[in-house]
Amino acid sequence: MDKVMPGIFRLGKNLTNTHLQYFHTHGVIQFRNFIDRETLTLFIREIKSAEQYLLSNNITKVNGIPLKFGHDTDGSSLIQRIAFASHYSPVLKEFLQDPRLKVLTQFLGNYEGRIGENEKDGLVVNHYVNTGTSAFTQLGWHTDSPRDLFLGSRIRPMLNVGLHLDDCPYENGGLRVLPGTHEQGLFRLLFRKKYFIDHTPDKREVGFNIEAGDLTVHDGRLWHRVQQSPFEGETSRRRVMYIPIITGAYRPKTVHSSTPFYHKLGQLALNRPGNKTVLSLLKSRKKKWAA
């Protein structure tokens, strides 16, 4: 298989049979130019405003979800992962009502999907940049599905929709996926890779040639990671807004929500070079999850 995912599409008012067939085969799809450059600039400005509000008010968690902090290329403070970003921007909140996002729920088939603005981690902004003090430059292999298990429910169909705010050709790192793994069984979903710890390239993985304004959609069961940029400074900057499209019972987060276990697991993965602790935590829950 080629290293770059074949097929780039345009999204109109509805999904086509070609879109649906491609997604059901691969578990991921890319749409070119979902937003224009003017909207792109507006979104980046809104994200920066939300970030400044969070920093100036010393907010380290939003609805129980920890923020990730680092430094920009000029040494200034930077939030490299913002959860529930739409709660701090009327513009981003309005964007989540875009009817084209609702159309994407058709990828879920017979399941009724919704935008999880107040659930999971809400609208997430990931900001990757390589500097001397970067804390968030890549993300290890994982699927999104175990979040349901850690919250005490069975795995539910979901989509993770990424709106890319910077150009990111394949050579600059970025999203890597194992196509077709959304069809795997529970054991492979949980243990195919070492969650968050394993950054090793897979011979079957593919990446993308991303242009700013593109949209990617992947099935929550799909194995994926974020490859670190080989560059430093401005060239390495990659900003992505992730929108969860979820199913099942409505489970909103509030200021009183506790930190979910999957975030604690991710922190363990960052802090421990070995994998025994993380794997033992997963295995201790395997029997319960499979019931």
C-alpha cells in the first residue's frame, strides 16, 4: 500500500455512495477545502482568544479534562490541547451547527449521531509545534473507542472529525492510520498496539497530504497516531480542531466532572518509558469490558 492515503474528495450537501463505500472500506476519508482561507483565519483568531482567556485565568482543566501546556517558538506560553474550545468562542460554537457536519452522521449507518459539544472532550484543539521545550509534538498509537469503556459503557459507534488549520504534507508528519482496522475484534482493538506509548511506524500505515481547511473523518475504532514533524520552529506547526460525533445516551460534562481514566492512562504513558503499568491497567479491565 502507498504511504499516502489514496482518494481526496469534496463534500457537498450530502454524502455520495462513493463517499460511503470508501469510508466503510478504509475507516477514514479526507475532504478537501471544507472551509475557505478567510474562515480559517477567523478560527485561528478565535482559538488564540480562547487560549489567552484560559491562560490569564489560570485554568488547567475544563469540565474535568486537563489542558496540555507548552511554549511557542517565541518562548511564550501555549496551550497545546484545549478541550471544550467552543465553550469559549461563539464563533466556534456556531460552526458546530454547520449542516455539513450533521451530514457526516450518515457514516454511522443506522445509528443516530450527534455533535458531542458538551460530551467526551467536546471540541478539541490540538496544537503541535517543535521547540526546545515542546511537551506535545506527537501522539502514540491509539483508538478512540476505549473512552466508552472507561466511562462504564459498551463501545458505541463514533466518528472523530478533524478540521486542519495548517498545511501538512506527508513529509511533515501528522496523522497516520492503519486502514481497515475499524473492523477488528475487541481483542485487537484493545491490544494490537501499546496505547499512547508506541510511536513506532507500521509498514501498513498510511498518512495524508493535508492542506489548511481540509477535513478528515475517521471511525473511532480505527488505529491511528500523530507522527512528529522532522522540522523545528514554524515549519513544524500543525493545528487541528477535532469534533466528536457520537451515539448512545446523552452524557454531558460539567465543571463538577471528574477526570476520566483514559486521560490518566495517557499521562502514565507520557511519564513512564516502560509499558507494564499501562498494559496491566488495560488487562485488569479486559474481562469486565468483554462481558
